[in-house]
Amino acid sequence: MSGDIPPLGSGSTESGTAARRFDGEQVVEHVARRRYAELVARLVRVLGPAKLQLAEDVVQEAFVRALRAWPAKGVPDDPEAWLLRVAKNLAVDGLRRRAVGERATEQLAAWERAREPEDGALDDGALDDTLRMMFLCAHPALAEDARVPLVLKTVCGFGNAEIAAALLAKEGTIAQRLTRAKARLESEGARFEMPRGAELESRLGDVLQVLHLLFNEGYRAHRGEELVRLDLVHEAVRLATLLTDDASTDRPEVHALLALMLLTGARLPARSDESGELLTLAEQDRSRWDRRWIAIGMEHFARSIAGETLTAYHAEAAIATFHATARDYASTDWRAIRAEYERLLALRDDPVVRLNRAVAIAKVDGPRAGLAALDELEEDGPLSGYFLRLATRAQLEWDLGEHARAASALEAALALPCSDPERRLLERRLAAVRRGEAARAW
């Protein structure tokens, strides 16, 4: 991880000797989750943005071949080098099939000219190929609703279903946007380089949004057996740190986002018990929160408010500071948090903000006020398929002693997509409601 930020927990992002302790299939999964974006970016650096689809195709095929070879023949000493070599060979074959004459010769010669600096340093300051890819996918020629999905797909390795869940959109819609975006990049002749000046300004917002979504997916996976994906959390923090390290992107809003990530991510060691079951904020042992991340997060928050810039990330980071500095759950300053949600709503009015604001209102003014705020969200609106909307309603009804209504809302929440640990928490809560137990802190 870049800068002075220490790794959180024991999740490693390296795939060398340590990874070889696992069997072949596990190593493939390990490298795919941690290095997919870098492999694609290194190919795009050589092939050019017009060959983005080819780069993705050959990297995916390289992983398929690894799945066939490694379990039977053993894991190579350097798995990433093996994958890159296979992907390059596949790309060369693809170019030979698609191009003839001088054009093919130029593409093939590019492989020979491409050399990573021996000390690992890259030009454009501390920015690496992955960030270049992020800014490329935020190209102004692309439709606004396609930029973030393209970064999530190409840089973060998200599938269409994951992107749709993160953006509260339909999977088919996301697929169409991605197809059109890649075709537009090819037709525009976009270059694989960091933008400057006004062009950088216009793209930075999309890049920050993607980093936020990347972190959120790591902090709370939408589906599957895992509650947390530390690799995504670490990658989001690493990339945001690179932005703060470079003079062209060292901005208050970048520090605010990094502060938000660190202050929120500091809770991860306490988000589950020893058996891996999800713990609510009220149930967490705060002595397990990572105090190093909190301290560094507070430093970045202080840097974010040094100027006159105020963004939604500032309001969210402020909310995170109130949680991080509360001695225990009971001493949480919910009035201050509610005020920040009102500020956040003025800066970015979206359904998830309104949902979280309803929780803060309930903490200050009681569950009936919280339900009234929750009613502002239409049942057939963007959060219609979001289980937390119904889980929140269930909790507020439970707080009021309305066990039948709470059970009904929990049953409906269980019918919606969520991770396995979240599903088990909902099931435990439903069992408690059916037993007529008093509401638990959340």
C-alpha cells in the first residue's frame, strides 16, 4: 500500500510465494481478484485504448488457461509473470489475425519497446497504470452513465451483476452501456495517459465515485459467502493515497474520501465475531477497531477541511469521525450525525443518503419519525430491491413493539439479494422477533 498507511488485518495483496501455499485453483482466484486490473492496464499501455476489449479478452483467457494448467502441473514460481506472458502471446496472435502489413508490424514492435522501469517507478509522479485506466474510462467522450460502469468493469474486475447491484441498475442496461462505451473509446482514438488541467478536473469526480464504490463493495460485499473483501478495501485506499501523493490530484475532496475510507475501514476487524457472523455497530468491540487507520484518517480529514471546498465526501467523512471518536455506542452524537446527513442530502440527494438519514432521525426523534422519513422512499423506486430498506423498516417496527410488521418486513428483506453473513443476521433477527423478544440495539 502506498504512503504511510499500514495494511488492515491480515489480508495480503501479494501473490508470490505465500500464494503458492494454496492449490492451483485458489492461486488463480487469488491473483484474479488482486491483479486482474493491473494485467489489463499493462496490456492497454502497450496496445492502446482502442484495444481495450482485446486486452480484457486475453487476460480472461489467460486465467482460464491457468485454471486448466496449474492444478495439474503446479503453480509457476511467478504466477503474474506467467499470466502476463500468456496474455501477451494471445494478444499477438489476435493482432496477427486482425491486422496485416505495417499496422501489424507496428503493434508487434510495441511489445519490444515496452519496458517497465527497473526500480518500479512510473512517470506521471506516483500515479500507476491502474489510475491511468481509471482516468481513461472517465473520458469525456463517453456517456456520463457509462463511465463509472466501465471503470468498475475494466479496472475493478466487477461482473455486470455486481455493477448493477452497486449502481442500483438493471444488469441488461449495464451491459449495453459497457458495449457502447468500449466502441466509443476505440472510435475516439483515446490515449493511455493522465489528463491535465481542465480535462483532469472533468474526470476526477468519476474516478472518486468509482473509488468510493470499490471501497463500499469491499466493506460490504453485495453477494456471496464473504462479508468483507479486504483486497478491494486495500486497493481503494491504495489508489486514493496515490491521488493524494500527486500534486495534480492532491485536492480537499480526495483527502475527504480517503479519510472516509480509513475511518470506516478501521471498523472492519470488529465487524464479525470469531465464527464469522456479522455484528451490528452496537455489538462491535471497539477496542478491536484499527486505531492506526483512525489516526491517519483524522489527519486526512483535517487536510480536507483546510480550504473552502465542501463536497459530499466531506459530509460523509464528518459522519465517520463522530462514529470513530465516540467512546462507545451509547455516547454516539446522533444529533451531530443527523445534521451532517441533512448537509449531505443538500450536496447529494440520492436514495441511499435518504435511507441513512432516516436511521439518524430515528436515533434522535424516535422510530416513528424514522418511519416517516423512510416513507419518503417509494416502494417501487431505486431501492425497491435493496434489502437494507426493508431491514431498516423492520428494526423501526421492532423498536415500536410491532412484531408482526417487523417480521413481515424481515421476510421481504430475506427475499432480496445480500451476502450470506447478512442473510444469517436477518434470519437471527427474524427468529428473535417471532419469539416476541424486545428490540436489540443496531
